Amino acid sequence: MSNWNNQVNHKTAPILEAIKQQPFIKQLMDGTLPQSVFEFYINQDALYLAEYKKNLAAIGVKCSDSNETQFFLDAATGIIAVENALHHVFMKSITFNNVPSPTCELYTSYLTRIINNQTLEEGLAAILPCFTIYKAIGDYILEHQTNKQNNPYQDWINTYGGAAFEASVNQAIAIVNKYAESANKDVLHKMEVTFTKASKLEWLFWDSAYNKEQWKI
């Protein structure tokens, strides 16, 4: 098991391609995404990140190596800085809604359940797509967009397509790969199932933002 991440990314490639084809991503790339949709997304993303950083801290505490623990604690701290920066740029003119959408609630609850009730390996697989998919989408947008000078969402795009985020993603991948190397077939299968579901939840999150998903009752 030399590179678990490469193998699972190959199997879940259709999910990433489906994300690239979403209207949210296409319109984010060309700058035509309605401001109200992006504001809904940023609001829900803030609610998601508030829970995700707790999950990063929780998975870090479960790691056996102190350097791995420190990485996840630093990543959780870094998310606070990202939140504050994005809020300053994109949320200063809107009223913050502290009610998570059904999809946001589903995604954060799923991560919390896996991290607290399943193996460390499964927990690591659950938190990884938020790293890898955001990096892949950030890179994809930067590579294909033609209006970097006047895209109103360029600050967001640069955040997830930049070198600093890439270093963090690579370290997260290295940690997950390390634990996968010593995992048995049953654990590896569960890791793949978990990674796949979290990847699907990434698709759902952007889809729910584009549709400004509400609770139906």
C-alpha cells in the first residue's frame, strides 16, 4: 500500500469531475455567480468550518505521533484565520445566519460520528476530502479562469489555490497514507467507503449552496 490517497482518488475521480461541472463552480470561475448564492455559501461554509476545526482537533488528539497531533491542531487554528479573513471580505454586508442547512448539518454530523465512533484510520479518511477536493477545485479554477483581474470571488479562489494551502494538504495526505500502510483490508475498505461518502458530501455542499437549500419544515 504505497499511496492510498492516489488509489482512492482514482476510484472517486467521477465525484471530483462532477463537482467541476456544477453550475456553482462554473459561475464562480467566470465571476457570474449571483452574490446572494455566494453569500449563502460563505455563511454555510463558516458554520461548517466552525465544526470542522473541532473535528481536526479531535482527530489530532487520537494520532500516535506528536507531530501529527500538532499538525491537526495547527490546521484547526489556521481555519480560524481563514474564517476571519473570508468573513472580512465577503460577509461584512450581510446578516449572519447561524442555522446550518440540512446538508451542512449532515456533513458535519457525519464527520463527528466517524471520528468519535470509528477507528482513527476512518476518521482520517473522513476529514481528508475537505483538504484534497478544495485544493483540486482551487487549482482547477486558477488554471481555467480567464478573468482573474475582475472576478469578485478571486480572494476565495486564491485562498484554496495557493502554495500555503497546498503544503497543508500534502501533509494531511502523507499522514493518512502512513496509517493506511499498516491498515488491514477491512479497515482499508472502511476508509474507502468513508472517503467516498465525504467526497459525495462535498458535492452536496456546493449543490445545496447553489440552490440556497432550506429546511422544508
